[in-house]
Amino acid sequence: MAEPAATAAPTPPKALSAPQKAMHKLGLKRDIDLALHLPLRYEDETRVMALREAREGSVVQIEGTVTHSEVQYRGRRQLLVTLDDGSDTCTLRFFSFYPSHQKTLAVGARIRARGELKGGFAGYTMLHPAFKLAGGELPNALTPIYPTSAQLPQAYLRKAVVGALARVDLRETLPPDLLASLQRTARVSPTLRESLQQLHHPAPDVALAALEDGSHSAWQRLKAEELLAQQLSQALAKRERDALRAPALPLRREGLHEQLLAALPFALTAAQRRVGEEIALDLGRQVPMHRLLQGDVGSGKTVVAALAAAIAIDAGWQCALMAPTEILAEQHFRKLIGWLEPLLEPLGKRVAWLTGSQKKKQRAEMLALIASGEAALVVGTHAVIQDQVVFQRLALALIDEQHRFGVAQRLALRGKTGGALEPHLLMMSATPIPRTLAMSYYADLDVSTIDELPPGRTPIVTKVVSDARRAEVVARIRGQIDEGRQVYWVCPLIEESEALDLSNATATHAELSQALPGVLVGLLHSRMSPAEKKAVMSLFEQGQMGVLVSTTVIEVGVDVPNASLMVIEHAERFGLSQLHQLRGRVGRGAAASACVLMYSPPEGGRLGETARERLKAMVETNDGFEIARRDLDIRGPGEFLGARQSGAPLLRFADLATDTHLLDWAREAARTMLDQHPREAEQHLARWLGSKAEYLKA
Ligand code: ADP
Ligand code: MG
């Protein structure tokens, strides 16, 4: 179909019309964007049904002559139009209408109307049907209904898509051998063009169910291509990094690493030994390590990180250790520093701290230590990777809770080796990545997994109770305190209102202080200065404080083995992995520990479906891997990844839960393509990622 250039051209002329602006806002700029903007659903306008044959309650298209048209005031002002199609008549009823509608629907006009056919006493009726003047041929494909916005009419968008499909370059990027292997994997449309044609304008006899559930060959083709693009970009990133150079850090016998092992108050678990070896191997190579160390809360990742640091320092390089918040950095790494510092002293090396709240003078001292290389280990928050921080020779960066760091921050680490080399990178996370995600979004990341807890831990018992039973919970706290144990009480962060958040916690603090006479109840919240926070934390750590009320979730990163009860208020407001992390703060000693999830249903209502699923998952399992799987189920990969700021473009069409066969194919295909068909690989990436492809190369 020929299109007037003014309506279909997606490249912006000087002044954009309102619908063009709306299109740009939806990200529909290039022809390929429009070609990949797929319908939400379809309407069948390919057939006209005779009223005599139509079924009441179904959506049908009819065509007839207007025999009567009038505005009535039966309760409400309404336009009633009688349509006679020769087999029967039907009343079209409109409660909202314009003079132009009345004009089109004038007596004698021949009209095509589409809507739900209702039967009844007074004969057939249709309420607010879509209508137009009859004439012209019936379309021979289903009519697409696109996702759109208020400023962008369907008809305009449809034309734009038709125009884009006619112009867009969809030449085959799959080499014949890969196409053949794809066809062995799934039933797929032979070309991308055909696949898009079918998805935008399906034939009237298409299997609608297959279109809807994504099993249709047109969908399979599209998803396979999308996954291929994603795998290509991941593989490219990996290859580019493999071309970089890092300092090789050999593991020396009788070096710092062995000394640290000997100084530890416990033996490593088998899993810790295994991942330690994986990391040591990476460090020994001249290629920068890019590894994720995953292991459940309490599985002992910090020791493994310390051992890696020992290797780097032993080789004469510097190591940086970062956590998302100051308190976490401090609490988390105090042990590690306690182990390493005595070993560094004889070498004339020191540990430097860098935090946002440091005094100028102290900071200047630290910066000098880092620049001179005297600081072998640098510990802190993001402050560590700010521009002013110049390392003498950084070889290894360790990042705790990696999902809280953005890609940009990780990139900022580059160029801090003090030379042309890249530092090795080890990220730690307590939220394991399910296998399909590891294969797709994190394909360029090596993963080490600690899959066992240190011995002697008793499993945590988790209970869900309504806020109505608050008094029982307080009684339980009393019981724990009487046994010499300590208790955490977490109030949720209320995003919309920091003040409200604070007043809740303050009220809870007052309530508990009153209910538990003789017990020191502490309060920790986001408005406190680091010094104040530190003071509260240390009272809790030393055991003088029985209960710690806290608003700021992440800052409960403490390691207090004597704490045996965790109460989480408004647990329904937390994410699943957050709840799991919080729960991991107890059960660190041998004592039996419990986690109480208190919920408050909305007034007069029930908790939402997903909130209930989350709480149920918490009760049913203590296993971080199982939690991560369920989290992925509940939230879907988009949100799951969103929290991780992966920087990788999300999949629009493929679904990792159902399309693993295509993912497997795409992984293989990406490798073959980069090796044997680099030009096609580039074309494929440009088509699918557009401007994002450049970002990946940066
Ligand atoms: P996470 O993986 O959550 O960072 P940590 O490294 O903080 O876990 O370790 C949790 C606790 O277990 C710490 O007190 C740590 O000293 C202790 N720990 C680590 N490894 C072992 C081990 N192999 N045996 C006994 N205790 C261990
Ligand atoms: Mg940790």
C-alpha cells in the first residue's frame, strides 16, 4: 500500500506533528523500531456476518443500510441508529457521540459496524460499536491493535507500521548453517520478514492461541533472533575483556595467603576451598578476572575475599574492598581487617579507610597512603572509586553486594591500576542468579558458588503473624532477652516519606522501651550521623543492648552471633531477597533462631497475591537459591534484573522461563557467528540493539 510520506516517515523532519512526537516518546524512531512494535491483540474485520447467522454475545462485523436515526432522551441522551442488513435489523446505541457521527450515520448510508451483538426483546443491539462507511474491500488480514498512547491514534500507528515494514531492511543475518540448526531446534518462520508480517497482519485463519502464547513459528523466529542478539553482545563484551591485560598475581607458597589460612579461627568449608581455588586461578592469569562469588547469607564469602586480597597484596599490589554503605563496610570488613592487619604490619603495609563522612584531614592522609602504595588494602564505600582516589598500583577490586553497584561505578574502577593494566574484579552477592539468567544476562560473567554453610548452624524457624498479635511478639522478645539473647526489630523504609518512616520507627522504639523495662532498646535510622550509628551498633555488638530497632535495612549488616530473633514489621512491604538477607542476620551462632514476619493487611482487606507468595516462600525455605528462583517466578526477569542495574538491555520478546531451548541455540550460534560470520554478527547486533550496541562497545 502506498503511503503519504508525511504520515509514515519515521525520521524526524524539523517540526514533528503531535502523533510523531507521541511515537518518538514510545521509542518508535527508526523503521525497525516500528517493525518490532507488535500488536497487543487483533480484531477480525475480514468478514461480514449476516445478522441472521450471527451468535448473540459474540463480536461481529455487520454491514447494512441505516433506516432510522434519532436522538432520544430515555434517562440519558442517546443516539439510536437502526441498521438493516437484509437478513434482520440491529440497533446501534451511542451514549456519547458528535455531530459528525450523526452525519455519517444518516438514513440511507451504508455502514459497516463492529461490536458485541446483544439479543433481547427489542431485537439485536450493539452498544458503541466501531463503525465506518461501507465500501472498499474487506481487509484480508486480522487488524492489529497496538500498544499506544493517548496522543497516538491506532489508525496512524497502523499506517506507520505498514510504511516501516515496506521500507525496513530485513535481509537475512543468519548464515544458512545456523538457520538450519535453528530449524532443528524449533518450528520457526523461514525469514524474519515473514515472521513480522505474520505478527502484524496475521491471516484470518491463524491459530490465535499460538500467537497469544508465543509458540507460533513467527514468535519463535523473533525470540530466537532477539536472544541471539543478546548472546552476541554478551560474547563480544567477554571477548573484548579477554583482550585486556591485568597483572598476573601468582599464589606463592608460604606467602600471605597461607599465613592468613593459619590465622583463621576455623577451617574452610569444602565449598570455600573450591571457590578459593577458582579465584586464585583467575588471579594468576594476565586477563582481568570478572567473577561473581555467590553464596547464601552467612556462607562465608568474606573469608574468601580476604584470601584473594592476601594473594594480591603478597604479589606487591593493592586491593580495594567496597560495600554499599558505610556501616556495612565497617561491620562487614572489621573481621577481615582484624585477620589481615597483623600480617601486613611486618611488611610495613597498612589498611586505609575511605568514606563519605570522613574529615578532610583524615581523608587527605588516607589518599596519601593510597597514592604512595603504603596502603595495601583500601576499604570503604563508593568513595573508593571516586576520581580523586589515585592508587599506586591497584590489582584487585572486591565488591560486596554487587547488585547495589551500577555498571558505571564498576567501569570507574578501570584505569586505577596505575598503568595500562586493568584490575581484577570479584563481586560478591547473597542473591544467587538462577541458571537461565546466568546464561543470558550474565553470560559474560564467571560465577563461583558457595553452596554450603559452615558447620554448626541451626536452621532458622520463620513464622508469619498478623500485626494484631503484636503483644505475643513482644512477650517472645522478653523470653529471648531472659535467656541472654538479643533481638533485631526492623521497620520498613517508607519510600514516599522519610519522615513517616522515622516516626514509625521512633514510635516502635518508644513502645518497646516501655514494654520491656530494664532492657536497653536502641534505635538506628537513616538520619543519624555515622558516628551516632556507630555508637548504637557497638552497644549492640557488645551485648549491652537487648533490642535494636532499625529502619535502614541494609545497615543491619552486622555479625552478632548472639542475636537469635529477627522481627520484621510490615514484612509484606519487603522484597523476597531483602527478607532473606534480613533473616540471615540471625542464626549465625549455634543457638536456635527465629524470624517473625509481621504483616498488616490493608484496612478491611487481604494481603495482595504476591505479598502472600513472598511470605509463604520465606516460611517454606531457608535456601537462598530456592528463594532466588521463587523471586524470579514472582517478579519476572525484568524486575528481578532491574534491581541489579545490570545495564544489559532487557528481553522484550523472549521469555527465559519458556524459551530455554532457544536460549541454548542462541548461545551456540553466537559463538559460531562471531568466529565465522563476523559481518553478519555486526549487522544482527545493529538491527537489534541500535544505539545500545555502541554503548556495549564503549
Ligand atoms: P557472608 O557470606 O554472608 O558474607 P560471612 O563471610 O559474613 O558470610 O560469614 C558469616 C560468619 O561465618 C562469620 O562470622 C564468619 O567469620 C563465619 N565463618 C566463615 N567461614 C566459616 C567457616 N568455614 N567455619 C566457621 N565459621 C565461618
Ligand atoms: Mg557478606
